[in-house]
Amino acid sequence: MTFNFQIAIPSFKRCSILPLKTLKLLKDFKVPNKKILIFLRDEEELKQYQLFCGKNYNFHLHGQTGIDATRNYLRHYYHTETNFDGVLFIDDDLTNLTDMGKDIDRPFMKLVEYFFMETQKLNLRFWSVNATSNYFFMRDKITTNLKYCIGAFAGLILDKSKPIILCDVGHFEDFQFTCEHFIADGGVVRFERYGITTKYFELVGGMCGQLGGMAERQKEMKINNAYMLNRYGDMVKIKMKKWGYDLRLNTRYKND
């Protein structure tokens, strides 16, 4: 049995970063270019990305502004315009995927297929991996309770019998997707032994680039933090970090 999926990479103003990080990683993992679709805002972006990445990749223009609108567009697109069984959303600045802190020892595409099929066996739709590659925080287990599914590497089974789940926040959008899938599906899947290596809060492009810098992103963190707390109540709690407001999910939360 196989699982037919595509890899979707939304990117913004990172034409020089993408080929050196995520695309290099996927190339090292021997992922065929035809399995990858890069989502860009407009024609101007496309010209720059083709210059740096080459024209052997497939690009799709979404015309959206903001991470929330972009994420929602991707979900609509894959739900209504494709026949894939699922989609793997990954960020444009990943440098590694690890297994208990070490390099993975099985083919990448087979591993991702395994993630999808295990999620399907659990009758759930949304899965992710550990947010870190630090061995200290990794466990040889699969969880289905309310644990944060990082947007930088997350899979979605495209069950067209169910409504599309969307977000209405930019920063913390992956927390919101986690909460909404937990409410709708009864759980989310985390493969705790696998983790990613990436640079969080990259100042070039991405969310910081869209918002106008780290200071503006910190303002949005504060506003969205209050909104998430008000909307999801006991599912979330505020966590202050040196770089600003953060969220934590209540792993003991149960659906009524």
C-alpha cells in the first residue's frame, strides 16, 4: 500500500536561503523535484526564485499576504484542486530531519509515507514531528494528545468528507491548527523520536519579513497570545520567553 502525497513549501523573500537549506536537504534525501511544489506570492518573486533555484522545480503563485492567508490558501488548494491523499507542509529553511538526534536511517519518502499511514490507522488527519532535534527532549513513542504540531514540518491527510480547517491568526497559526484539529478529530499525532533542525525567527523574509521586522512580530505575538487564550481557554497557557510571548498547550486537555 502506498500513500500519494506532495511536499508543499511556502516561501517569501528567501530565494537565496531556500536552495541552500530545504531544497538541498530534500536533494540529499533523493526526493524527486516533481514531488515538490513551491508556493510564492507573485511573478516578481517567481523570477527571483527561478534565478536562484533553477527552473527544474514547480512553482505556484498564491497571491496572498501574511502567513495565515497563505496557510489557508494551501489548505484550500490541496483540498479542492488536487487528488493527493495528503500533503506535507515544510518551511523553506530546514537543514535536517533526525531520528533520536541522529541522521535518519531510512529513505525520506518512505519515512513520510509511514507518518501518513500511521496517522490514518489512528483515524486522525494532522501529524507532526518533534520541534527539536535535541535527544534530551525526544522519545521513542507516538502521541495523540494535545501536543504542539510545528508548522515547519506537518502533514495533513486530505479527507474531503470533512470540512477544511483554517486559521485566523498569523503568529501562532500552527498552535491554532493543532487546537482545531484536536477539537474536530479528537487528537493530533506527534512522532516524538523524529525532529527537525531549523533557525527559528529568521529575520530574512518569512514572517519577520512580511511583518516588517522582529519588533512588529513581537507586537503580533502579544496580541495573538491574548486572542488564543481567550478563544481556547484551558487548552493553552502563556509562556514568556526572552524573545517575547509564547504559548504552551495543555497536554492533559480532554474534549468534552
